[in-house]
Amino acid sequence: MKRLFSIIIIIVFSQFQYLNAIADSDGEIEVSSKENNNKEVKDCFESVNRGIFAFNQGLDKIIFKPLSKGYRKLPQPVRSGTSNVLSNLGNVVTIPNNILQGQIKDAGINSFRLIVNSTLGIAGIFDVASYYGLKKRDKEDYGQTFGTWGVGEGCYFVLPVLGPTTVRDSVGSLVNVLGGDAWYNVTVANDTQYFNEADYYLSRVTSGIDFRAKNLESFNSLEKTSIDLYASIRSLYLQDRQRKIKNIDEETETMSDDDWEEID
């Protein structure tokens, strides 16, 4: 029972990486107001999703947003170091997905970044690798790999607390607990004297807060300009997942004012 509970918790916290999936390599969202997505959205449970979305918005207002504002009051070196550590940990998922997608060069660069930053960078606190010309590469995950292999995204749905995802991305997060995440393997799956479950959970929660803190202004702007916030978040998520899968280096685009008026 404890094992089953741990797996459920890990799947939930793993969804934080899909929140980061709508951000660039620095964890910040780039939003424009142009919509070019004519693809029909498979929002199979829209009425339920909207209810969960409203619940999440309430939680964000009373818990996550205040926490993020408090996090931003920490000294810049502390926040930068935290972001660097989280980014470094993310490479243990990105590297195998680079290989699975045939991105051998990126896999090599990310491997060297992981080694250099974990050693010379003191567990990733300092991004020494960038100083030596090994620049950050885009994050990759198992949901993106499935997409690259031609697996359809399936239904879009909203998870309590953690927000947007798809069937494909949720299955991708399941791969983490089945051995696809080295950080999970050394903390939860193999509880050692050096790392344990608490370390994994802490890193996932901190990742979510770090992401939210970096995007306070972006989300505030989206809330103020969106006639249908649910639809714009859905559009932002789905379009950016497609952009990541196709490795298109351009800004994420959300729905235009005209499209929002049609929905309204």
C-alpha cells in the first residue's frame, strides 16, 4: 500500500515537468496574442475540466501565488542557484529522451553539462558548463518522445492542483516511476543513506514554485487580457507541446481576441 501511494504521489508531482513544458529553457513563458491553431481540440471532459480549473485557480490565489511571491523575495543568488540545481536535475530525464529521439549531439552536450555542473558547479548550484560554452539545451520528456514517435496526444484534461496535461503526457510521467527518471530511482525506488523520498518530493515542489515565481507577470497578463482564461491556457499548453515536439524555436502563441470573442 505504501508503495502504491508513493507511485501515485510521484505521478502527481511529475506533472510539474509538464507545467515547465510550456516554458522556455529558463523556465519563463513567452506569450504572444496570435492564434493560428485550426486543429480541433480533444477536450473530452470540458465541463469537468472547467470545474477543476476553477478549483486550481482558487488554490493558486490562496496558496501558490503567495508562496511564489515570497520565493521572489529571496536574494537573487539563492533563486538562481536553486533554478540551476533544478535544471541540472532535469538533465537526468532530458538525456535519455534526447537519445530516444535521435538527438545524439544534444544528449552529449547535456551529459557533459550534467557532469561539469554536478562537480565543478557544486551539485549544479553554479552553471559552470555555460561558462565553458556548453549552453543550455531545450528540455525533453517522455511525453515529447511519444509525440516524436507519432503517438497522438489523446484527450486534454486538467489535473487537480497541477493543471493541464494530455493522456500522452500523463503516460509519459508514468515512465518516470517505471525507471525512466534517474533522480526518482536514487531517491524513492532505492532509498539510500544519502537520498530519500523527501528529497524527491522537495525538488518537485520547489520546481513548481520556482516556475510559478518566474511567470507571475506572464500569468497576471494572461488573466487580464483573456476573455476565456480556460481556453487560452488550454491553447497555450497544447500549442507549446506541439512546438516542443517539432523542435520549433519560436514564441508560444495563444488565442487571438477574435477567437476569444467567438467562444464567449
